[in-house]
Amino acid sequence: MNAVTIENVLEVVNSTEKFEITTKQLEENLPDLGMDSVTFIQIIVALEEKFECEIPDEKLLITEMDTVQKMIDVLQTLYDEQENG
């Protein structure tokens, strides 16, 4: 798995046509900014590709990852688990 950085996660989120999120908006509710279920799945797939990981099924709900910070936290937990075996 690739190391998790705020910049890399923002790059993925902002690669969708809906967003231009900045580092000051990490806690913003993405559904309030226009993220629908299709965009959410596009972001999840792109995050899995970018970070070479599989996000657990229990996290594949908009409510579990409705901010960029929550996405970073989930990815960082996966990274830490992989690094620490």
C-alpha cells in the first residue's frame, strides 16, 4: 500500500468533476457539497487504485466516509495495519 498523504487524497477527490476541496475543507460534509452515491463510488474506486488497497465493506457507506478527513483516517488505519502486520 502507498503512503497516505492529505495531498494524494485531495488529488483523488478533486479528480471528480464535482469538487475543488482545499486543505481547509477536510471536515466539510461532502454530500452537502454535492457528493452523490455515484460520485462516492468513483472516489472509493480511485482511492483503492491510488493507494493499492481494499477499503473494508463496513466503510463503504457515505456516512462512514463523508469528509476528506474520514477518508484519510480510514486509509491511514489500513496503511498502519499493513505496516505493523
